[in-house]
Amino acid sequence: DIQVTQSPSSLSASVGDRVTITCRATQDISNSLAWYQQTPGKAPKLLLYAASRLQSGVPFRFSGSGSGTDYALTINSLQPEDFATYYCQQYYSIPYTFGQGTKLEIK
Amino acid sequence: QVQLQESGPGLVKPSETLSLTCNVSGASVSSKTYYWSWIRQPPGKGLEWIGYIYYGGSTSYNPSLKSRVTISEDSSKNQFSLQLTSVTAADTAVYYCAGLYHGHFDYWGQGTLVTASS
């Protein structure tokens, strides 16, 4: 199985800040990476796929980058609704696997 | 817009079988567009892909659960289902159904908590 490791596991930031969350896979996943946002009590929501493609309706302050084994999610100008838990997911091979999550909290 | 809704018992006794159904609207479970999936999330923990069913009934399961999992579909009701046998407390989780498209989960149900307890 391909493991994906996110860092940090938690992060404190303020409204207006820029934050970056990283995801490292145990092998090259050729940009087969998605990012999700989950708020308490809700299902995850797809933000980006193919490492950097924004899902329809997702604000442009969210962006993705990376290649090979290393990827990043950047949120520019944090808004109050962005404080949530973020997960990466590799879909290069089955079984699909998720990172352990990064909880973004208000400072 | 594709919508999914899980249903089923919220409490299952250890050693028994967990059974959930996902009702799909806005898309057909018989189409070739989506792979219809189950994902679970233990309380306070991360996400685990369980498996999917695709056009024609082909399935793929997470090897960690494969011996206990069956995913099936009922095209007449536009539903797909999950069965997980021999449950233990470790199977307590929120179970989500989802529509998988080119590897990423585009659509999710709201999730249903299933507790394995006597």
C-alpha cells in the first residue's frame, strides 16, 4: 500500500494568513493526489484533484502544488470558514489511502 | 447534482453483520461515470476507503477488509449497499457512501454512525 503522511498534524493561524500543508507519499504517485476539507459533523468536501486542479466552486485562495512524492496545499488569505481539518488522498493505486489529517485552528 | 444518502441500523452487536444502503439521486448506479464507494471514519480519526462497485457489478475492496466486505448494487432502486461481517468494536465509525470519479471522491453522503456494541 502507498502511505501518505501529512504535516503538520495541527496548525494555528489567523484570519488573513497564508498556510501550507504538506503531504508525502511513500512512492511516486504522479500527481494522483486529492485534497479534502472536513468541518465537524460533516462529510469531507473535495477541494483539489490531480494535485493542483481546483474543483468547481472552490475558492481560488486554495491551491495545490507538487510532484513525485511531495505535495502541498496552500490557502491564501484565510477566511473564518477555512478553519477545518484537511486530508490528502492518493489515487495512484488501490487501496486508495488518506493522510492522517491536518487540523487548522484559529490562533 | 448528484446526491447520496446512507441508511441502516446505528447499532450492531459484535460478531454480527453491519448492513448499510446508499440511495443515489442525480446519477445512475448503473452508469460508467462513477465508481460507487464506501469510506469510514472512526470517531476522532482519519478516513479509510472500504471499497467500490462499478458498472456491471465489478468490485474492488481494501485488502485490510476484503475478507469481511461485500458491496452490491440494486439498479432498480438506484442504490448500492455495504455488508461487513463479524464486526468488532474496531468497526465503530461514521460510514460514508461516495461517488468516485477518476480516483477522487467528488460526491459524499452525509454519513451515518454505526456503533458495534452489545
